[in-house]
Amino acid sequence: MHALRLALTLLAVCLLLAASASASEAVPVAVGVYRPEYPDNLSSLDEYERGAGRPIQLVHWYALWGGWKAAFNPAELESVRQRGSTPMITWEPWSGTRNDATWNLRSAILSGASDVYIHQWARGMAAYGGPVLLRFAQEMHDQTYPWAVGINGNTPSDYVAAWRYVHAIFDEERASNVQWVWNPNTMPGAPREHYQGIYRALYPGDDAVDWFGLDIYNGGVDLPSWGGSRSFADALGAPYEALQDVAPKPIVLAEVGSAEDGGKKATWIDTAFTDLEMGRFPAVRALVWFDVDKEERWGLHSSDATLASWTAALRSTSLQ
């Protein structure tokens, strides 16, 4: 029960403070981690929590409707809750197969073809009862995901309709413990005005979204298409401002990473947390590190200096 109270308090405080904070106020920021072995093996959290002297608040993993973690498993959520953390699940409506021309939002969701599956998850979430952040069908533009706009005939109205369709099933099953995370893509170098039109067209509405999500990366020297070497504030600035134009929702930075090569990663982490502590981006209520080497060495063990900067950031008194 103590872990559940902590998790509920986290979400309540984040939502309330995000609505009231001004740009000059320092407010708590929940910190989380994604690793590919989560939630099966959570042992890597021990090191981070020892260094921080506190629990990691968000534990993030991915679940594919037709692949990895497809079946709802309450034991996975319970194992996270028992640590005093809140589960955050990126729920992807596909099997993980790229270029599947047979899949689109109309055929896979709006047709009712996935209703049984969606209801199973919604009932499972309701029975679990604890708070869960559900990041559904993320990065729905400028991507090749089969739910993305422009892929297999998907339109912005299809995306909005599909989101609301799935959300309505969760309402029907009384899964009110689920916090919905709407996570559009970022486009390095694009101005605020470019983001605004895209975000507004894809927004499912205030009644169907609890959190905004953004993915913030410093690409370093090897990933110029990801924006190359850039500060946290430069990467976040334009999409953050565009989201503020859409609605006053709290923001979770659902994927955060910095390249080691040419990215000045340790300094980048220091600066990112300083920006948040100083209230430069007051709507940001949570940050989840993408702790895996994939396109780049995003992992927190890429250097001793990087790990030291991360540990020092977690010990900050204004972070939660």
C-alpha cells in the first residue's frame, strides 16, 4: 500500500503543479528509465536508486499488440509497483513488421478487428487498479510506423478517431487509473509554427489525453538527421512551445538520450537537469532516460563522467 500511495501522489502532484507553475518556479520532476529487459528484469534499477538515494519513479517498457509483451500481464505491473515506481508502457498497435501494407488505422482499429484485444487490456488495467502511464501509438507523423499519417492511407482524422476509439473502450471498462500519453514526433530544425499545425491536426482532445509526450535526443557528430550536437534547450524548445499552444497539459519526456561522441554527454545531462530545476520548461513533469545503445551510445554507462552526472542529477533536492 505504501508503494501505491507513493505512485498516486506522484501523479497527483505532477498534474496539479504542472497546471499552476510559472516559468520562474522550480517544481518536482519525476525521473524514469527505459531498458530493453524491463519489466522482466529490474535489477539495473538498484544501482541508480543507490546512487540517487530514492526510488526511480517511472519504469518504462514497450508492448506490441502482435509481438513483444502483447499479452496483458498484471504481474509485470505489480513488480514495478512493489518497488515504489509507476509503470509507463508504450503500447504499439502492430507486430513490429515494417512496410506491412495490409495494416492501417481503419482496418486494424476502427473496423473493430482489435476490439477483443483492446477490451482485454482495458479490463486488465482496471483490475490492476494502480496508476499507469499508457503511451499509445507514439510518433504518429514523420515516421514509417503503420499508424503514422501518410502511411497506408492513414489521415490525421483517422488517427484522432482511432485514439478516441481505443480510449472509449478503456472508459467502458472503467480503467480510470490509466493516464494517457499523447506523444507526437519532433523534427530537428523545424520552427514552432511548423509544429503547431501538425500537432493541432493530430490532437485527440483534452478529454482523451492526460499527458503530452516528447522524445528529446542530442545526436552528436554521427546523427546529423537527429539534429546533430545540440543542447537540451535547443532540442526541446520549438516542440515544447507548440504543445503549449495546443493545451495546458503536463509533459513527460518519454525518451531522452545524448550521444557520447561529440555530444558532451555528461555536460548535456547537467545542463538538462539544471534547465528543469530552474523552471525553464515548467510543464515538463517527468523525464525518462533511454538507457540503451541503439542508434548511438545513449546508455548511461557510456563513460564514468556520464554516470556521475546522472547520479548527481538524481540527488538534486528539487527532483522527485
